[in-house]
Amino acid sequence: MTDREWQSRIKQAVDAEPFPELAHDLWPRMQARLATRHPAPSVWDLLLLAAIVVIAVAFPDMLLNILYHL
Amino acid sequence: MDPRLRAFVDGDEAAFEALFREYQREVYGWIVRLVRDPSAAEELTIETFWRIHRGRARFDASRSFGAWARRVAINVAIDHLARVGRDKARLAPIEEAGVAAAPERDGEARRSILRAFVNLPATLRVTAHLALVEERPYQEIAELVGVSPAAVKSRVFRATRLLRQELAEWRQPR
């Protein structure tokens, strides 16, 4: 069998049947993926961050204690 | 320059959504033919667009979005095939799609070739698919896969040699 015949057989075998086309819109799943990878910080996260900043500014000595307990 | 591509590069989510909706079927089609698994192909289509979204700042808006998407999709497919390995290569589609309609010996031959093909290492399989099945020029494959044309030629040669070795038994006259 020549290389050309061999390659023709490979093409016939691998490309024997068409795969079905995409049946539905993937955008909702894409949106979910984007949202998962970029989670918006919750209000509680922001409040906690604000509290830590306030305590760090008002009571700098407590910063080490807070870091110890984190 | 397509203003939609400029907007996409600048981070416009509406432009990204428009590109996603326009290209999702095409990207899925490229991937499903490489991985032969419709369910995985859906997930890999999303992974492709995720990488596109993440790398949008590096995209040159004066160039073809489709060509870039195809390069990303091929890399995603190679990563997937390398990850799942040969054990999870899917043969179901060919078996469902009526090889039985072919003469028995011909059907057996096709299955043997396909089985050997999906057992190729990921990079060889994808390169061989682009070269032998889609019959794309080596230069184009080199640009898609990110290697030199000589490397493409070498991969196609190695893939063909591996297939010949694996199918040597079938090729003997019975």
C-alpha cells in the first residue's frame, strides 16, 4: 500500500461520519464560568476589610494580635 | 479594523458575547472532530473562550479573530487529549454512526484504524488530523499548532509510522 493510499484510508476511517452540530447556546454556561472565576466581593467581605483597616489605623498595636488569630 | 474586535480587546463584555455567539458553533465543530466526544467538546468550547477572554489584551484587533480562536481551540483540544490519555478516547460515535452499513471487513478495518488513531499521543493525533483528515498545508498547521513546518512534517511521519506499526497485523493478508 502506498503512502497516498494509506493516508486515504486513514481519512476515510477517521472522517467516516459527521458529528452532530452544537444543539444549544453555550452562552449561559460561559457566563457562569466568567462569574465563577471573577466572584464579586460580598458586602460582608468589604465590611470585614473596612473593620480591619479602621482597627489597624486606630489601634496599630492590635494588628499583630489580629494577624495571629487569622 | 472591526470596531467590535477593538471593543473586545478593550474589555467590552457585550463585544465578547457577540463574538461568542458568532463563533461558538464553529469552535465546537473544530473541537468535536478532534476529541470525538460531543459532551467534552462543549466544555472545551467554553474553556477555549475562557482563554480567549483571559488573553484578550494580547489579541491584535487588526488580525483574524477566527484564526486566533482556532489556535486556542487546538491547544485546548491537545491539552484535553493529553490529560484524558488513551484510556478515555471515545470510539462510541463511530460505532453509533453505522460502520455496520459498510461491508464487514471494511468496517473492521475502519474501526482498527480509528482505534489506532485515537491511541496516538495527543500532539501527533491532532497534527495528523489536521494534515491527513482535513488535508491542511504544513505551513498552516505549523501556524495553528505553534511549531515549525519541519516539526509538523516530522509529527505526521511519526504518526503515520505508529499507525502502520499498530495496524501491521490487520494489513497482513488473511
